[in-house]
Amino acid sequence: MTQGPLPEPSSAPRGTTPEPAASSPTPPEAPRPAAPEAPPTVSTTPPRTWWRRLRRGSQLTPADPDRELAVAAAASGPTSLLYRSPFQIGFLITLGGLVAFGLLGAVVALQGVLVLGVLSLFLALGLNPLVENLHRSGAPRGLAVAIVALSLVVLMVLGAWAVLPLLTEQVNILIQNAPSYLQGLRENEQVADFDRQFNVINRISQVLTSGAWVEGLFGGIMGAGAAIANIVFSVVVTLVLMLWFLASLPAIKETIYQLAPASRRPRVKYLAGEMFRRIGGYMSGLFTVVLLATGSAFVFLNAVGLGSLSLALSVVVAMFAFIPLVGPTISMLIVSLVAFSNNTTTGFITLGFFLLYQQVDAYLLQPRIFSKSVNVPGPLIVLAALSGGILFGIAGALLAIPTVASLLLLYREVLVPALDRA
């Protein structure tokens, strides 16, 4: 019986299964289920560990979850305050506080100059429509500015020429007739009893006749001179700045537009132009209100027999008409007192006329004039005028309303759309 060749011993180590022969077909493997995805690796590295490792020279492997953060931080550098020592943080905070305090002190010290500059700019925006009309008529802009400026200076000189002599005359008459006025008060029984107890009338008479009230009001001759010099300086600076702003207003607008990025420049041009239009519209409307008040006062004073004082009193009305809220009331009291000094009946008629005109001006004229140019609610106008007057005096009360109008424009055109998109 013949046996076939024996199979060769396998060379595989013991304990392992020998691989099948190449000629034998390999059965297909069953498809394995897909392994579930591993959850994202959450870095447990402390916030500053990766930075410390990078500074020590440790290598971050490609699989390190903080590698991208470390590379970005290495490229930009540690800019946060978290990477600075407490001494550096305290020094930077102290330095910033000192700089802010210095800037605040400079602003407070230059408050008067800044207010005059803003007032000059607002007046230039108010007079700019007149310059534009003359320029469109064919006159060069420089000539148009010169015509408007000369007209303004002439009006101011005529106003001062009309008011100053009357003011001096009325003050002298008051001082001379004060004793007789006070003596007439003693004829009243109640006033006489009060004067016997406190001796008030004699004290007032002594103060008026001695001229001590002038020194108390202005602080003496030096104080009066300083007050007059301050007023003249403020008027001259305001006029010079206003003329400069008026002549170079187109260049100033273009400079403001260039401060904005090119992509946002059309929007900035629209907002800045709208703000300038509202400020100029308010100032132009204010000039119209003052002109109407002055003309009405001049016609009325001539009609009631105060023709010799009509020009001067009309200038007084015009001066106080620029002050919102309280200005018309002050001018009414001054004109009424002058009218009472001439005739009691004329004084009552004058007082009634100005009270009636204030109502017409507040409820009919000003709403129609300022409705399109300012578009500010009535309560905000009152609060703005009072706040500006308290902070910066007459100039602040004059500038408060157009400033609030500009802020309301930014609120409606910038803040509200941004909030709607959020």
C-alpha cells in the first residue's frame, strides 16, 4: 500500500494557527458594525497651562486640543491683563486715572473757550442759509460772508447805540427819584408800621444815594472794569470765530466726512448733513422768532405813546428773546417797569400785551417755525434749556435745544435700527 507524501511541518510557532494555503479560497468577512464616534475631547488644561508649557519650551503634539490656541497666542502675544503682574495692572490703572483727571481738568479750565467755540459754530450754521442764498445769486462766497458779517456788526452797533444812553439815563433817574418813591411808600399804613419796626426804607435810601449798591453789584471799579472787559472779549472772540466758521464751512464739512471709513462715508455724510441742517434750521428759526418779537414790540410801544423809548426797548426785547423760556419773561418785566415809570395805565397795557404775545409765541409761532427743523418733544425742550442754563449759563441754554435735536437724530437713525437688527 503506497502512502502519499506527508505534509511538511509548519514553521509557525507553537500556539498559533497556521495561515491557510494561498490556493484555498478566503471566505469573505462579515461587515463589522461602525464604531461609535468618540465625544469631543474636552480640554482639562487650566487656562494658563498651555501658555506656561509654551514658555518652558514644551512641545505640543498635533493631537493636543490646545495646539491651535497656543499657536494663535504665540503669534499675537499675551495682550490680556491676565498675563500681567499685579504691579503692572495697578500702574496702568493709576496712569489711566491720572490722564483722565488731567483731561477733565483741562476741559473744565477751558470750558468758557469751548462754549464760545460751539456757540460760534452754531451761529455760523444759522447764518449759512443767508450766505448760500447770496452765493446762488452770483456773489462769491467770500463776498457773501463779508456782506452778512457787515450787516450783523451794523445791527449790533445800532443796538448798543440805542440801549446804552437809555440805560444810563434810566439808572440816573432811578437814583434821583428813589427817595421820593420810598417816601411815597411811607404813606401806606402797613408799610409805615413795618418800616418803624425794621427801618428798611431808610436803609434802602442810604444805599441808593451813596452808590454802594454799584460797588456791591460789580465788586468796585476794578470788578466793573473786569466784567465789561470780559463781555467785550467774549463778543469779539465769538464774532471772529463765527466769521471763520462761516467762511470755511464747506471745508470743515468735508474734513468731518473724511474721518469716516470709505464704506460708511455716505451714511456719515447723510447723518452729519442732517445734523447740520437741524442746527442751522433751529438757529435760523430763532432769528425769525427774535425778529417777530422785536418788530411787534416796536410797533406796540409806538402805539401806546412810548415812541422815544421804542427803539431801545425793542433792542432789549431782541436781546432777551435769544434766551429760551426765561428770556421773554425778563424782557417783559423790564419793559413793563419802564412803562409803569411813565404812566400806570400804560404799564398795565404793556404788561397785558406782552403776556398775550408770549402765549401766541409759545403756542402758535414757535411750533410752526420749529416743527420741521428741530422735531423735539416739548418736555425735552424745557429740560434741555433748564439744564443748559444751569451748566453753562445763557450760552448753554441757547445751545441745549439743537444739541438735543442732534442726539435724538442719532438715536432714531443709528441706535434704533441697530437694536431692531439685534
